[in-house]
Amino acid sequence: MKRIIARPLSVEAFAPFGDVLNVEGEPDRLINQGLCGRYHDRAALDFGSDGKAGLSLFRAELRALPYTLDMMERHPEGSQAFVPMDVHPFLVIVAPDDDGRPGEPHAFLTHTGEAVNYRPGTWHGVLTPLAGNGLFAVIDRIGETPNLDEHWFDVPYTVVGQSM
């Protein structure tokens, strides 16, 4: 089995795959009588020419490290944002495209209060909460045409934390 070390999620490291949604730095503006900071337009949402934005709720079973990565998927017709509905970090696995299949995967651990938005066509692992309630709000494309490609690895990967 191949091994991947899950690193802390950062805007720079995740940039080739999508957006990290967080509240780093100062807000873009204050609203609600100056009592709420608005971090404006943090994700490049893309629903293709024939899709619309959909907001769904996902409840995923909790997983643990080490984690076996045997399959990745992508959605070529639109972006997909995962927003946790609790305070616990989750595992994010992404890979560049390598001629229609996933290239070498990268694994990240989010920080409390972070979400991710995958660009259209980004290979990613399944929703992988490691603690909490496994509940996520997901903003993605709703449309009539198929929007899912899956790839199963001949040799799976093992994802471990940095201290393992």
C-alpha cells in the first residue's frame, strides 16, 4: 500500500484544487451595526452552463486515521463546496488530473472553522469526517446531465497523520 501524510490545510497548498473557506485576517467589511464581519465571496462557485446551485445536507459516517484511500471521484460539470456543520476538522484528499485519472493524491486536515470548495473536475476523496456529527452543508451543481466520474486504485493508499 502507498502512504500519504495528511498535512494541515493551507490556502497556498490547496490552491491548485479549489478554495479554502475560512475567516483568516480582517473581514472585508462590517455589517449588522458593526457586530458581524463579512468575509466576502470566498469561493469560485461554478455550476456549468446548464446547472443551477443546490444546497444539500450530507450526513457522513465518521472515519479514522490511518484511512484507506481506494477510490476518488470528480464532478466535471461543477464545483462542490463542503461546509461542516460542527466544529471538528475533517480529512480532505485531492489529486491533480493525469490524463483522465487521478495523479498523486494529497491529503489535508482542516482546522476548526474551515470549509473547502473543489473546482470543477477536481479529483477528490469521499467526505471523510474524523470526529463530530458528520453533518455538512454541500453547495454543488444540480442538473440533468451526469456529473460524476469515479476511479478505483489498483493499489490503495494509506493516509496517516503527520505524527504517525
